[in-house]
Amino acid sequence: MRILLCNDDSVHARGIQVLYDSLCKLGDVTVVAPLEEKSTAGHSLTLHKPLRLLHLRKDFYGVSGGPADCVQVGIHELFKKKKPDLVVSGINRGANLGQDVYYSGTVSAAREACIMGLPAMAVSLAIDFHHPKPEAQLHYETAGAIAVKVLQHFEKVGKKKFAFPPGTLLNVNSPDLPLRRVKGITLARQGFRYYSSDILKRRDHRGKDYFWVGGDYHGFEKEEGTDCFAVDKGFATITPLRLDTTYHEYLLEMMEAWGNPVSFFKK
């Protein structure tokens, strides 16, 4: 099996090294990740400047761009003759739960692979930023072990081929716990997380204003069956995400109520 491994925390992050070590149990792993941290970079491609691909050491490459760039450059440059069987992104330093998936560079790398028609999975570790621990004490190995268990299951079900539906990627989140304390792996839908919308305004030494965007995490919608709720209770979660974000039920209601095509401009 040929696996392309990406992330958004940079090619030097501990999380991607742990996941590389874990995935090597399944096949040949090639790491292509940003040279610098690109957290919350979202799903963007670098179109206004050239990208550099640097070979850092065996199986590890760095790209002077974002996570989606890494998928594009990695596949087109390093997998020319045969595309990878699977693209995995992570382990992200922090959860990607609820609406986080729209900002996450980790999820965006998996989404870019999905757009290219490849099976893809994002893996994140739900750490507590309010009570930070040293990097060495974070349980990346737990997330790596869970990622392997999930992939082994899908490989078995698909008879050596990953049985993800077309246009679908998996979003996996692990609690920051020793593996023995994880209560299990559960399927979950997206939840909703609350953040303050603070924007800090400052003034530089030339008297010009500048801003810091971002706020504090204020908890989540406490609803059973969601990824937020399950991870908080000590479970790892699998949430399938679709490229098609159409609200199909509401679309049908609109068609019934308004007609189709919509006749707004008829006199």
C-alpha cells in the first residue's frame, strides 16, 4: 500500500512523525507537509507565487505552501506513475470538531485528496489549550493507534481497497488520553463549538492600526451523538464528511414551494 501523509502543523511537527511511524505498519509512507506551520489555513491553493519541494530526509518532503498545495505537489511530482492508495492528514495538534473542519488545514488536505478522487482521512488530537501540557506529554501515539485501527477495518471491509463512498472523507478525532483509557471508537455527526469573536486592535510604532483575529474556546453544544460530545466523554470519533454540502431536504422543500425553475422574475 502507498500512503501520502500530510498535515498543517509543518513537516517538523511531532504529530506527523508519530503518525508516520504508525502508518508504516500498513505500507510505504511518503510525507509531504508544509515547511512552516499552516494551522487554520483552510482550503487554499498557492496561485500567486511558485512553490518549492525540498527533500529533507528519507520519506520526508517539505513544501513552501499550505496543506492542499502539499497534496497537489506530492501527488503530481512524487506519485507520477501511480497515485497513492490513500491520503492521510495529521496528527493535528488540537481537535477538528464541529465547524472547525471549515478552517482546518489538516481536514483541507484530506478534502483536496478527496476532490482528486482518492480515499482520504484526517486525524486530530483533542488537546486542552486552557491547561497546556508539554508537547512530549501529549498522547499522539493514541491518535496514531486509532488511525491504524480505523484503516485496518476499512481495508478488511473493502478487501484491500478502502471502501469510502465517492466524494467522502473521514474525520477522526482522538481524546488526549492513554490508549487504555479511551472508551472506544464511535461514529458521530458534526457538532457545534463556541468561540468568542474577539478581534484585538493594536497600534504599531508608526502609529498605524493592526489586528489580531481569533478568540477563546467557550465550549460546545451539548448534544448526544455529536463528535464534540463523544470526544468530551473519552471516545474517539469517526465522522464521514461529504464534498457535497447541499441541504438536500430543504432544497426539495423549496422546489415544492417555489416551483422549479424558480419564477421570481415572471410578471
